[in-house]
Amino acid sequence: MEEAVELVEEIADEELAEDVFEVLTEEEVTVEDIEEIVKDDNFDTLTDEQVSAVAEAINDQPDEVKDAFEEEVDIFDGATETYVPSGSNVTVSQRRTVIAVTAVVTTAMPVPLAARPGPSAPTPGSAGGAPPSQGGPNRKSKK
């Protein structure tokens, strides 16, 4: 409770401060509670620490509440490392790690060579050497 008071005291907009305080201290947070905060014109003035506190306060809330938050907040911006997104079991920080490891493993794996066409079969008349003769051996006529 004391931490919530300290965080809220730094918010200049009184209405936004009250809404944030309510989210930080209530056991049950509603979609409407979150929408009041994230749609407030002064929401962008909140510090990363304040946004992080809001995110932590809704970690155990239903996905509908998280969805309302995620529609307005870029959860990968750095302020919500301990937040567990809607439909997930891992924090944003853990997800970053999984993505980074996957990227490294994927780029380190050898790429199979594409199937290369083998030498083409010779077509009639295209074999190396002299061209085929027409009409058999050359005969000299007798006179």
C-alpha cells in the first residue's frame, strides 16, 4: 500500500492518479478500470515504474482485463518485464529469452542445400563428338 501511495504521488493528473491507485490496491480489477487508465490523455506521462506497477497489479486478473491493457500498451517496450500477457504462462522477459534463443538456434543450424538438378540427359544429336552422318559411308562412284 505504501509503495502504491509513493507511485501515485508522482502522477500530476489527479484523476489518473486516483484510477492508478485503485488498480494498484484493489483485489479485483475490471476492464473498465484499465480502460480508464490507458485511455486517459495523460497515460503517456506515466513512468516505466508506474506502468510496470499497473502491469504487475493485473497479472492475476482475467484475460479480458489484460486484453484491454495490451490493446493500448506496448508490453515489449521495456516497462513490463514481469508482466504475464493474456493467454500466456511466461513473463515478457522470459518470452524475450525464448525468442532470442530460438533466433540463435535457428541461425546456427545448417541449411540443407537445395536439390540441384543433375546433369541433363543428352538429347538426340547433342552428344559430343562429330555430328551423325547422313546416308552412310561416302562411296566413290566407279566410272
